[in-house]
Amino acid sequence: MVDILFLVEREELAVSIAQFLVFDLDDTLLDTSDVYYLARKRFLDIMTEAGFEESKTLEVFEEIDAELIRVMKHSPARYGESMKLTYGKLAKSDGKSLSNDTLSRIEACGEMVPNGIPNIIDGARNLLDWSVRNYTVGLFTRGENWLQSRKVEASGLAKYFTHFEVVKEKNADVLGKFIKKSGFDPSNTWI
């Protein structure tokens, strides 16, 4: 019990010296995994309807998507491209011709990722309500500006952030610049 009390006291001390709280967006405040899951599930259903085995489709999709992550990073177009490439590869290996209808349906699955608005994670609004009453709050997230900005606006979270930046890659140097540009010292910032 003494150890837990000591940790709570240390946390309260650390929070009391923080002036700036910085949040990430995806899978911290918004549950993006659900958008990806629904797109992938729909894609697998389409592929099964087209006569492809679900487990083989998923295996090929995961291989292709892992490779495209290296090339396209976390571009919202990547998931749809992985789906189309999977369809093409499996159709070729099975000696099937590509169906324009199936391809159109797969492209629609790929659009679910950039067009979907993720759900807010339970407790995120309460945490942000508390945070803005006590601190200056910033959002520092990786992705494409148009998509991240749209998600923040559509979710109603924009009102919480006095500082907001979308970056292509996150690292300590880029984060430090964001904190300083926001007018704070990293030693007084919680992330």
C-alpha cells in the first residue's frame, strides 16, 4: 500500500508541474482499428463471394499490405491498394479473369478507410474535458493533414486543442519542435 501511495504522490507532483498536455489521435482518442476491421471484413466477404478462399485471401493480403507499409507508410490509400493487388494476384494464380464489378466493390472497400470516421474511445471526452480545465492541450499526430483534420472536426474533438499538428513521421526532434512552437518547454509537457 505504501508503494502505491508513493506512486500516486509522484504522479500528482509530476502533473502539478506539467503545463502542456499533448495527445495523439489514432487509437488514443479515436478507435481507427474498427474502420480498418470493417473494410477488411467487407473485402474478405467480396473475395469469398468471388470464389476465393478467405484464409488464403487474408494471408496474401497481409503479405502485400506489409510490403506496401514500407513503401506507402500509413497513407490512407494503402489499404485499398493492398486489396486490389491481392485480388489481382489471387486471380492470376487461380487463372481467373478480373471482374470489373468485383474490382469496383473492392475499391469501395478501400475507400472505407479514408472516408470512415472512427468512433471516439470510451472515456476520451471525459479525459479531454478534465485536461482543458487544467492545462493547455495539443494534438500531435501522424498522417495526412486533410484526413486527420477531417477526423478531428467530424468527431467534435477540435474544440479541445489549442495547438494541432499533423506530421509525416513522428520522432523526438519533430515532437520537440512542436512543443517549442506551441510556446512550451519539453520539461513542462506531458505526452
